[in-house]
Amino acid sequence: MWKAWAFFKRDLRTDLTYKFSFAVQGVHVLLMIASYYFLARFVGEKMPGGYSPFPFMAVGIAVNGYMTTCLACFAQAIRGGQTTGTLKAALATRTSPAAFIAFSSVYPCARAAVDAAAYLLGASLFGVSLGRVNFLTVIILFVLSTLAFSAVGILSATFTLVFKRGDPILWLFVSLSWLLGGVFYPIDALPLWLQRFAWLLPITHVLNGARAAVLSGAGPGEVIQSIGALSVFGLAGLPASVAVFHLGVQRAKRTGTLSHF
């Protein structure tokens, strides 16, 4: 745990050197929320997924932002470690590749969770009620979604480590999640064959559960399908992606490219 805290403290200190970025992020959140508020008013009284348009979009924005950070932070940690020379030094210690990649994600994921909460609080300024939030369900979904998104993020980091190039895995996954995951419109609006594909994406299950928990106060038993699907994504995908990352590190060590960028 002290190693995890050391990584967290390092990234927090780095973030705090750019204090103005926090103010910029706050303005960005308000502008994004305002934009989708007026878009929702343009949409009218349609009830996507059984919810009013603006609350539906607000949860979608919050979850999508969190997902994007979770996916990208692993590859960013690898690239940052390569450019500063800390990756090779860290992996020469008793810190395992799996621990390095996990600890590097602690602060970015925590910051992304705060940003997601800020989006929802910003939405409350425009009339979204947060009085029925079931926090237990939200916490369960948060943990399981972090595991599920991290599985894909670690594969992305492995690609970056091995090929030293931009990662098509991340680009493809984020694009498909935006298109098919139900971020801004329900998946019922998609053709049937795309709806089937949408259920293969973690974000679809996160959004279903999160909207029910945040907007309707649903308990864990009421979103058990979302919890079950995310458990499969995380508990099956995460060990596999960590194993692939370990193989990527071993390859980079053999070829002497661990610190190349």
C-alpha cells in the first residue's frame, strides 16, 4: 500500500503544480453540461431509456469521461515513464510490472472519479435531482467498471510499450463505446444487429446500472445484470491483460527497447 500511496502522491504533486488546470477543468465541466442541457431542450420531451433527455445525457457524459481516463492513463504512464527514464528504473526494482501499471493508474482514476462527480453536480445546477442516488450501487459499479476498463487500458499500454506508436486499440474501443454504448441515446435506437454488439461493451452495462442507481435509486439487486456482466469483464479480462503486459515487458527487456520512445 505504501507503494500505491507513493505513486498517488507523485501524480498529485505533479497535478498541483498546474493549479490553473483545476479552474479550467471546472469551467469545462460547466460549459459541457450547459451545452447538453440546451441540446436536451431541443430534443424535447422524449424519454430515452425511460429518463428525461438531460439527466440521461448527464450520466452518459460523466461515465464516458471516467471511462476515457481509465483507458488512457495506462498508456500515458508507459509513455511518460519512457520519456523521463523512470520506467526502466522502476522495473529494475522489486516492483513488478503488474504493480507498476496498477499503481500508475491510482491517481488518474481517482481524479477521473472526482471529475465524474463534478459533472453530476454541475447537472444538478440545471435541474437534475440527485436526491435518490443509491451510493452502494454506485460504489459497486465504480469498482467493477474500473476493473473492466483497466483490462482494455492495460492492453493499450502493452501496445504502446511494444510498438512505440499510437494505439489503435484505445481509439477503436473509445469510438465504439461512443457510437454503441448508449452515451447520448439509448441502444434501442440502433439496428438490432448493432444492439447485440453493444452488449459486448462494458460501458453499455455501466450506463444501464449507473442511470438506474443515480436517477432512480436502484439497489444492487435491481441492476444485477449490469453487475454480473461487469464482473465477467473485469475478473476475466484483467488477469489476461496483466499477463499480456508482463509478456510485453519481457520482450522489451530482451530487445533492449524498454526505455526507447
